[in-house]
Amino acid sequence: MSTASNVLPFGYAGQRSFARGEPFGVLDIGTSKMCCLIARHRNGHGLELLGAGYQLAEGLRAGEIVHADAVEASILAVVHQAEQQSGETLREVVLGVSAGRPTSLRRTVTSELGGRAVAAGDLGRCLDQAQAQVKANGLEVLHALPVEMVLDGGQPLRDPRGMIGRRLGMTVHAVAVASAPLHNLVAAVERCHLEVAGVVAAPYAAGLASLSDEEMALGALVLDLGGGVTGVARFGDGRLQEIHVVPLGGQHVTQDLAFGLSIGRSQAERLKTLFGSASSLAGAARERLEVPGIGDPDEPPAQILSRARLTEIIRPRVEETFQLVRARLGDSMPPLVGRRLVLTGGGSQLEGVLELAEEVFDMPARLGRARPLPGRARIDDLTAATGAAGLLAWAMRDDGGLTFRSARAAAPITARLAKLGQWLKENF
């Protein structure tokens, strides 16, 4: 988990109320899986992992709720698993989401100074203005991050605090999402007796977990290949520069196999995992697989097909996903000096996906995954936990911006009383 040195701690990540030494939790909600991690600070020595939970997600499509009861059951299960391992009880979590079709918007705002020095409050007012402009269009702002600051139309400044001028201008990068899907997810978490201390866009978290300081500074593109969507995050100059979500993921590959081979979804998923490839393999045309089809459950019809047939179905869908990402980015691809591509998420484990990504994006690619954390708990699948590990990284750093949190989040004693009242209402 890296912290780029040229990201200034402006102090506007004040929503992060985790006390040093006290356990805190993160919850990464994807279309097909959920991951919950519980950790605590180790007195200036990073984080100690206390508990980890990993469960299949139910009731979600493209990261958005389609069955509220199933989603809440999945949340309760994964949080309980992490709590049992850690021996701790969570009261609040940082939430990672891909719901609401996150997208990047740029807003330029100003703050009148009247000839005085720039104070920290001036930076905060600029971020508030940009956030209000985006919310006026019916969107919610997950992140409002400063990109560029100038005094009186002069040269861009890295840190204008203490400098004298008449007008401060700031270009702000806002990560905006549709309001309803976001609030539905937050409400589902709150019904599980948890406060939402912050909400982080899943591709942003994936980048924080998988990129090195050098990659963040020089420029890199992160593709989070999830089950229902593919998250896209472009980093440069040590911070997030752009974010998108493409509505294609690993589940669409599974659907293509099920339809193309006339087999069940579970069998299609198994074939994809064990034998699927996005690139042609030597000898694949001669390798034969016996696959049960759909029919009489007592005597299901069987078909014999080559492994190359799987690639013929899988590759076009993966290539389509990459081409949609390229089209979404347009002219904002990383510069030549920063041509680095990092693939994360479950879809990155598909054989041949790295080679295909290098071919489509014309840049070197590597797999990104969570780094092991010290502690009594262990993460069995570092790839599946990349998003959750990125949420831990976000909680440890100050990106200088504003981040969405639940309007219901309250002071700790108020939150405890509210939960006590809810528990009494439900049980008596």
C-alpha cells in the first residue's frame, strides 16, 4: 500500500475518524463477492490485520442492489466471519463500491482572498463549491480531489497556503455517481447495524492497493476486472486523475459460454476457471473436453468440444471489454513515459488476459494484487482482497480531498445509543 509523496495532506479527509490503535473495518462490495477486513494501526508501523471475511455476494447486478434481503444477508455473513476471526465487533466501516456508474468530472472554482494569505479554509471552500456544483445535477460526489491551484491566474502551485493574492482558483476532480444506487447500498449496510465512515470508488481502491509510488507518479492505468463491471482508474502525478466503469465483467463471459455451448451457468463458470483462455494456446485445438449439456437431469446429454472452442467464445468478449475501456478513455491514455497497465480483480486470473491487454492497449501489463499484511489473520486470496486492501490504504492516507460518508454517521456515543435503540425495537 503506497502513499505517493507528492500528494499533499491538506487535511480535508477529516471524515476518517479511526483512532490510532483502535480496530476498524473495511467492506468491499462487488457484484459477485464481498470482502471484509478488520485491522488496526501499529504505532507508526503500518497496519496489523486482525480478521478477514470473504463471501459470495447475492442480490447484486453490476454492483447495484436488485434483492435487498439477499444483499443484507451477504453483508451480515462476511462481517460476522471477519469479526469471529478478529474477536472484535465492528461499529463502522469504510465501504468500497462500483455502484452508480462512477465517472470523472472536472470543475474549476474560485475563492476571493482580498489580498490576504491563503488559509486551509480557502482550500476547503473550493472543494465544497465543486462538490455542490456536481450535486446540483442530481449526482452524489464520492471524491472531490484538488488537481491544480493558481493565485491570480499565475503559475500552477503545489501548495498555495501562506501565499498572498486576491483570488484562488482550483481545478477539482470530482468522482460522481448516481444517487439512488449509492444510497440503497449505504442503507443496506446501515440496516446491518454498521455506520458508513466513508465510501470509496472501487477502481480507486484497487489502484491504491496495487500501484507502487513510482507508477502513481509517472502514470499508470488500473483495470479492475470484476464480475459485473470493469472499473478503470488512471493515476498520474501521485494521485487519481480519471475514473470510469464499463458495464462488462466476468459474468458476461460466463453467460457467453453458457449460451454458446448450451450448458448451465455453474458448468460454464467451471469451464472458464479451469480451461478458459483469452489467447490461443498451442495444442488447444487437439485438447478435448467432455461437457454435460442441458437436458434430462438423470441422463444429461454430453458433448465433446476442443479447448480452442472456449477461446473462440471468451476472447471476443474480453477484447470488447478492453476496446470499450479504450473508447471511454479517449485521448486521456497515460503518456508514453507512464505506459503501465495493471490488471486486478477476479477476471485478471483468466489465462491469456495479460497478453490480450498488452495487444489492445499497446503497453506492458502486469497483475496487481493485495500485499500481505502482518497480523494474526491471513488473506488466503490476495487477488480477491485487492479492493479491500485498497480501502485500508485509503484509511491510512490523506488524499487532500473530500469523500462521501453517510448522513447518518454520528459521534460514537450517539451511534452506540442509536444502535441500542434499534436493537431494543427489533427484539422487544
